[in-house]
Amino acid sequence: MDRTRLQHLLARERAEAERRCPRSQEAYARAGHLFGRVPMTWMNKTAGPFPRYLDTARGARVTDIDGHEYIDFCLGDTGAMAGHSPAPVAEAVQRRFAEQGGATAMLPTEDAEWVGAELTRRFGLARWSFSLTATDANRWAIRLARAVTGRPKILVNSYSYHGSVDESLIVVGPDGHGTARPGNVGAPCDVTLTSRVAEFNDLEQLERELAHGDVAAVLMEPALTNIGIVLPEPGYLEGVRALTRQYGTLLVNDETHTLSAGPGGCTAAWDLEPDMLTVGKAIGGGIPAGAYGLSAELADRLLGRDDLDLVDMGGVGGTLAGNALSVAAMRATLEHVLTDEAFGRMAKLSERFEAGVRAGIDAHGLLWSVSRLGARTEYRFTSPAPRTGTESEAAGDAELEDFLHVHLANRGILLTPFHNMALMCPDTTEADVDTHTEVFAAALAELAGTEG
């Protein structure tokens, strides 16, 4: 690839973003009271010179304050996988908050049992508890795993994603052993004191780490997602389950992103048998919500322990967790929006998206790869597709990624800013997908210097 040409195109597209979005630029300049000028510092991860400011959002469309409409394949990095403000969720939230009243009264609602039963139907885990984020669900699952096993360490896969959980910010270093993930801010201690790490798709490395006998749980995504989709090789997940049982270690599946695989995530799609499961973001239809599930056997073991304070000071829970508003939103999302039928349609659209991206790559003979996980598709700047998180991280090209993202945004298409991920929602259409295929092909032609 001609890097000089790439730099010229990126500079051109960034200048075009400035020209198109003066109100967003002004709003960003005025935001001096915000840390980093944004509500959350990760909102500065944008290919343009400043973030585009949200005005309206509905279904698979968002509009910025400069009046530009976008086809949204980012969907809140999975948080809006149900689409923006789906009508059944909006109605349930309005009914709970404005009509019935009481978003957070520290009292249970009957909706909670409905949601628990539906999560059991989808994922197979028998007992459920709620949080406001998947990060918190993971934190609480880790505490329970340590409590029930008496072991101190958690094992994760290199470059897996589990939110801001301290124990998960570890990667495999050049020497093959664990080291702090680059960019980890203000770590409370050396992460190797709390965690072990193994490469995804590497059972030999996993067994080496489990053999120490100090791992309470393996916390893993059934497929890596936030470093680019890395799919499991045949037999790998079965091997993980066998090894965790052999070494007396619990298995926790984090399905927050891999929910895209279907209504029960990878756990249902691939007949997995975790001891615990965590999920968040999408299940609230845009309202903050998360959950963790436990097998009946594990739940009984925990509840049967007189020495565990699971009610007051046990560090498991939060005042707003399981609040009536979030639970009402979860019920509406699961009952009426992210249905089994919706997932089927979303997967077909994702197949169409994958085919369009693949056609563009093949047309220019690029050594890139495309991976798909149900309703989620992602392309990487390497071929064959990476088989580990470390390989996927090494395949990154920030300059190239920025060009593609800002080129698409200037033409009305949003991808997830952290990587090249496109997610389908129930309101995404074939025309939306085909628009991306056309614009993506034009971007590749510009890179190659073959544009008409």
C-alpha cells in the first residue's frame, strides 16, 4: 500500500469532516468542563478531528447536530443492538417511570422473574442476578468464583474484552508469560498477582497455567470480539471445558459481545456448558443493564455457605442493580425486540455484509480477512484471519483504519470506532448493507488509485 497516498487521503477526509460538522466542532470546543471534553474519555476515539455530536437516533439511524444522517453499524458498540429507542422498550420505560413510578425503590418487581426465566431459556443457566453493566457482572462473578473455590487468581485470554475489570487487563508478553496490557491506567497492583493469561485457541498454554492450581475461574469470551473477531478452532472450546473441570476451575462465559451469535449467544449456538455466564449492554435495549447467571449446582453451593455475606457487605451488588426501570427494559427487549426471529434476520444481513466486504477485498487482491459471528462482521488487515488475540492486535493499522472510518462517516456510515466491526439490528435493511458495500468499494478504489 502506498502510505503517502493513504496519508493524503486521510488528511483530505479529516478536513472534509471539519467542513461538514461545524456545530459538532463548536460543541467540542465549548466542552471545557468535561474531562477530555467528552462525557467519557473513550469518546475521543474518533477518526475525525473531533466527535460528531448526537442529535436524534431511531432504529438503525442516527443524526448529528449538523443535520447529517448516518446508517449506524456501530450501534453503541453492541449497547444498541436492539436498535435505537425500540418502541416496546420506550413504552415499557415510560410506563414504569412515568405511569407506575419508582425506578429504584430497592424492592423487587415481578418482571425480574420473567427476565430470569427467559435468560435461562436462552442460555441454560438456572439462577440469575442483575447489574447495571457487564463489567460489574464480571466483577461479581469473579468474587463468587473466588469465594466458592478459595483460589485467588482469574485466568483470561490475551486481548479478550471484559470491560474495565482489573483482573482482565493482562496479555501474553513476548516471553510467553503474563504482563500488564499496554495502556492500563492506575492499576491497583501488578496484574500477575491476581491473574493468569493464555492465548485464545491454545490449550497447551491454558493447561500450563491451570496446572498451578490457583485459578478460581477462567473468564472468557467464546470468541474474541474487541480485538477483531477471533473465532475458536474446532475442539478448542470443548478442550477448555475439559481442562477447567480437570483442574477444579470454574468456567465463566462473557457473552456481552458474543450475544450476536444468536438469542442465547455462543453458549446456546455451540452447546457450551459454563458454570457462570455474564451479559450486558444489549439486553436492556439501550437502558443500562447487565446480568450474571449461575448453574443450579453452583448457586446452591454459594447459598449454602453460612460464612458468605451475600446480602450486605459481600461486595456483590450495587444500590441501583436490579432496579425496576432496568428490569422493565430488559423484559421488553427480550420479549419483543431481540427475539429469536429477529436474530435470524440479523444474521442473514450480516452474511450479506460479509459477502460485500469480501468482494471488495478480493477485487483488489488485498491480503485481508473477514470474520463473522452471527449478526456481527469484522475485517482485519491480514490473511489468514488471526487465531489469537496477540496476532489480531499485531495486525492493526491505525492510519488505515482511521481513513476507512472517516471516509465512511463522511458518506453517512458509522462503524464501531475501536475496530472494524459492523453490527446488525432488527431495523437494519438490505439497502443499508448494500450502501456500505458500495462506499467501502469506493474507498478501496481510492486507496488503490483505481477510482473512476
